[in-house]
Amino acid sequence: MSPPRLHCARSGNGPPLLLLHAGAGSHLQWLPYFHRFERQFLCLAPDLLGHGASPSPPGLMAADFVPVLVAALERVLADQREPVHIVGHSYGAAAGLFLALRAPERVASLLMVEPPLFTLLANDTDRPLLTEVEQIELACRMALLAGDPLRASELFARYWSGDALWEALPTVFRNLLAEGARGRHEVGIASMFLVDVPADAGERLSAVPITLVRGGRSPAPPRRIAERLIERLPHAQLVTLAEAGHMLPSTHTPEFLPVLRAHLAAATAAPPPA
């Protein structure tokens, strides 16, 4: 069976720059970045499975979600001959990491913003932080069982994005979040509790320039996940934007852009691996 086809916005010319949005989002998250990078890169911003105009295949389960998503992303890149620069935010960052692990030789660089790799918290020290996100997801699932996807979306958004962003969100966008709530919590986010970063990830990605970005005001679990992920990817650079939260590519664009530009400039200037 061929992988699902993802809706993908495209603009520009040059090496491919794959921009992967956060959970509950769509390619629209990255459109403001297109005019900044399309003169140097071919910007590709797909809607990930179950988001925007890319529906999930019927019957897709959480345990199979990440491999199916990675295969769908490989289909987006099938016509690209140059190595790809991957930039992912949250759920998109996790997808970008597993895409890079599938074929490191096809990856020019990888920048991740707070990937929700919850299995990295499955240890005695971090167990309270894992419990914190499990309780949020349980509350969202209970709201779904009660027939209230809007409430599930509100709980999700307030935790990850903050009260102010939820309060400012127009009704039409709140309703769109509610429409995708079941797939988001029963499949997409559920998969993040199942996938683990392999112990040899650092070795497999040793030739790939990697930057990991976190917000100083994000919830504690993603901030700790970043530290645990650096242990698996010791050559990666960890950047903390002290005043930013989890939605930092959208809420703190002036602070994030120099980090992204520096990452791409360093990766573009780096000599090819031997």
C-alpha cells in the first residue's frame, strides 16, 4: 500500500526546506516564513496526517502512526535530489527526527523546537513530569468521552499554548481544533507516548547538524525532554529562548528567526561529510 498523500504548500527555489507544524496546527503556521527563505530554499510546508487538508487513513492506530507519517513525508520529498533541511515544531519536530533517522544521508540539517517525546521522561527522576502530561491527556480524553471535543481542545491549548493564546483564539479556530480533537488525542498525541529515540541516534545522525530549541517559559515536561534528547544527540546545539513558551516560532518570531538563520547558515557552509 502506498503511503498517504499530504497536502503541501510550496514556494521558492533552491535546496528543500521542510517545515513541519505543531500538533493541532497546519501548514499555515509556516507561511509567514516563506517570504523570508524562499529566495534561498524551496520551502515545503505539508499538513501532517489528521491536520488541515491531510486526513488520516481510516483505522490508523497510534502504534502505527509515526511510521505511516514518516512514509508520507518521504513521499513529499520523493522528487527532491538535494538533501533536505528539516525544521519541526513540537509534534512536527518529533516527525522530523524520525524522518531524519530513516535516511540520515538525505538530511542536510535538523532543527527541532520542543519535540514531545514523552518516552524520554520514563525514568525515576522524570516520572512526575511524565505523569503531568499523562494527566493532561487523560483530561482531554475524558472530555471526548463526555462528547465535548471543544473542552478537550481548550484543555490541550491552555496547557501547551497558555491561557492568553486560547482567550485570543477566534471561535472559528476553536471549532477547527475541536473537529480534529479525536484524532489528535487518540492517535497523534497517543503515538508520542509509544515512540522512543534509539540509543544510537547520535551515532546515526552524527553527520547531520542539529539544533534543539526550547522556551524558558514552556511547561516543564518539554523543557526536560530537550535535556534528555541532548543526551541522545550529544553533538546537537541546545538553544533556550528565555522569555518564550512552547509556541515560540509563532509567538516569538523575532527571537526565533536569528536562531533558525544561524542554523541554516552553518549547515549550508559546512563541508559534506566524508
